[in-house]
Amino acid sequence: MSSVTVALPDRAELARRLRAVDDNPHIVDQFPSKLLHKAGQKLSSTGVAVALGLAFEEYRQEQDLPPVIATVLFQQLPDYALAIIDDPVARREALEIINAGLPPA
């Protein structure tokens, strides 16, 4: 699969979009910060999917999340991808990668 390259929003816009996905105060204050260092960078759709996965894993380990909470957050990764990727082709590609790693519902 060829991967489309996209520019992520600037820091303020990226933070706003990430925080809009989940209004849980703990997640809003902690999880988005794991991605803010990518603000304004150009990434492939694969790179965005990987960055989201790595941010999730870092957050999960730091917070020592119970499995049920980790599963719920992991299942939100497609929502985060939709929130931060504007290009429809890049969105589709990133979602395919993310969804391939999600457990069946």
C-alpha cells in the first residue's frame, strides 16, 4: 500500500482536535500530550497510525490502565485518526491500519 503524506495541524489545533474526541478529564489532560510533539509534522498515513498506537501504548503503560479501560481507549484510536487527518485517502489508509490491530467487537 502506498501511503499518503499529510501535515498534522499546528500544536493548538492538534490539541483541540484530540481533546474533542473524549471529554474524560483524565484522558483529556494526559493522552493528547503524547502526540503533541508531532504537531505540524508531515507524516504518512501509516506514520499517523503508528504515532497514535505508540501514544496509546505510552499512555497505557504510564497510567497502568486496567485492561477494560485500555481496551476502550484503544477502540477510540479510529476516532482520534478521524479527528486529526483531514485528507480522505490518508484517513482511509490510517483507519485500515488501526482497524487491523483492533480486537473484534
